[in-house]
Amino acid sequence: MRQKIVAGNWKMNKNMEDGQALTSEIVNMVGDELRDDVKIVLCPPFVYLTALKGIVKENKHISLGAQNCNEHASGAYTGEIAAPMLTAIGVQYVILGHSERRELFGESNELLAKKINIALEHSLTPIFCCGEPLQIREQNTQEDYVGKQIQAGLFHLSPEAFSKIVVAYEPIWAIGTGKTASTDQAQEMHATIRKQITEKYGEDIANNTAILYGGSVKPDNAEELFSCMDVDGGLVGGASLKSRDFVDIAKAFQSSR
Ligand code: PEP
């Protein structure tokens, strides 16, 4: 069985007090409401991670993730955060290759391949984001585009290392826009990604790889999206900032697969 994951990407939002309150609310809600096999990953700004670890503690449903890490383990890289620093404070996941990092901070597939390596070396589970801009979707070349991102960012890994990866397909035209991919569009891309993984690593690994969908996931579309055969959860931006909405998204698994 593939892991079902709902990850919340807070981006550069919330102050410490509001972030702690949001986390406490989520902790209280999931205890009673969440299906046992669903995992929640909270990805707040770096500076809140330690405080939130104190709230999440060893909750079996909830893990913490970072939104980025540097490609080096240590050194003269002013302002950066290294993977082993995250591991040391109890962080288990790291989002890598978010479209905002790619577009606003110029992160290339080659750089992301290095970040993937360092994250895995330090026992972090990468949530590797891929996805096409609107122009590529309009040209109907999204399969090629996303295929190249996955190949360049991940396919240097050994089968053992790849089996630790979580993939997040996030069409850029659906991020923060309120425009969600249709279930057909999501399922089609997820199946294509899984096929590509099968061709490289074989069926067992492909069938065990969690592929999340991201792009305006909300409580009212989560159930439909999560009912797609190859959609194993969501990477959620805006709706992860409201406890009720976020937990309702995670609960969408109750009634689907
Ligand atoms: C995201 O930033 O990864 C994202 C999917 O944002 P939103 O849910 O707000 O579209």
C-alpha cells in the first residue's frame, strides 16, 4: 500500500503565535478524525520548526517538513539552512523544487539533483515538486516537460534511494490561482509519471511511490482528486493555513480509497 500524505506548505506566512495555534488545532483535530494510514506533513517557515516540534511531539499522524535546504552539508553559505540541521531538530521531510523556488530563485534541475542527494544522505524524505507552466499545457507538451524534470532531478538515484522519494505534481497554472486541474488531467499526469518511474525502476518501486497533487486543493475538491487511482494525496498551499480546511482535506481519504 502506498502512503497517503497531505502536506501543508505554509510558504512565508503566519507569525509564531498564529503558527503555534494552527498546529495545536490540527493536532487536536487529527487525533479523533483521521484515518490511521493518512500522514500529515506540516511545512512551516524554518524558524518555527523547533517550536512546532514541541507541539506535534511524537504524534503518529503528523510530521514536520522544511520548505527547502541547501545542497551542501555545511560551510560558508550565508543565510542558508543545511539538511543535517533539519534532521537534528526532528524534521523528517523537505520540499524540493517547488515552482516558486525554480522560478523566483532560479533553481535548476541540476541544483535540485544535488539537493535531493544531500537530503537523502541526511535521512530527510524529499517531496520533489514538478509541474508545467500554462504555456506548456497550452502546447500540450506537459508530459515531456515534467518527464524531463523528473529525469534530471531524480533518475540519477539508485533504486534504493529512489524508493524514499515522494513526488508532487503541481501544474504551475493551478498554484494559488483557484484553478484546479480536472480529475482527468491530474490522473493522466500522475499515471504518466508512474509509468516513467516503472520504466526506470520497475513496477514494485513505482507502485510504492506516493505521487501527490498540488494546485488549489480545497476541502470541496479533495475527495474527487484523491479518488483518482494514481493520486496519493496533496501538497496544499493556501488551504493549509486554516486548520478546519486542512484537516478536512486530509479527511477526504475517509470516503475515497
Ligand atoms: C503550493 O504552493 O504548493 C500550492 C499547491 O498552493 P495552493 O494550494 O495555494 O494552490
